[in-house]
Amino acid sequence: MNKHWLAALAGCIISTAALTATASAQSPELLDFGPGKPVPSGDPVMGKYMFTAVCWACHNADLSGFKGPPLTGPSFTKIWQGRQASALAGLIRGTMPKDDPGMSERAARDLVAYIVTYSNNPESLKADRAGQ
């Protein structure tokens, strides 16, 4: 009976080690701006709806900034290029909107996907082709 328990314990330890190695081997999504660059996980169409409903008043409809900083262009890219998408989502989630911060994780990821999509290819958002 002891051999079975030892084998089970060893199996659990090996499985845990394998899962930990796999999780740490996955690299975080990094922000990359420019035509044809990848968009981080999130739904850019839902992000556009959120932006249009809430964010545009401070960041302008074209993301160029107004009361809030620009979310596209050289100054934005200089700050965020190569940084983790989760860092931008975390900043948005914890501080936006200014008058009522604390949006959901999903909403923040959708906004990041929208911001990157807009920066990389604004024409792709014109038709709102969700799911296509």
C-alpha cells in the first residue's frame, strides 16, 4: 500500500512541476504598434463600444487626447511599445474612468485591444464586423 501512495505522491509532484514550467514558459502579451502587428487578447469591437460610451469625452473620438492623454500616436507609442498589455489593462482598470474607476478585467482587455487595433489599423474598425 505504501508503494501506491508514494507513486501517487510522485505523480502529483511531477504534474505540478510540469504545469509550473508550462505556465512560466508562456510569455506575456507585449504591446507592439504598427500596421499588421498583433492585437492583444480582447474584443476590439466591444472595446470600441466601451470607448464610444465612456472614454471619448476625455480622450477624443480619434484617441488623440483632450482632457486625458492621447491613446495613439508617437507619444503614446513611446511610452507603451514593448510593455505588457496587462500593464495597460491594469492601469485602465484601476484608474478609469476618472470619476468612477474600477471597470472589469474583461472591459479593460477589450479597451486595450481596441486601442492597439485603432493604432495599428483604424480602417479595420469602420464596419464593426464583430465575429468576422
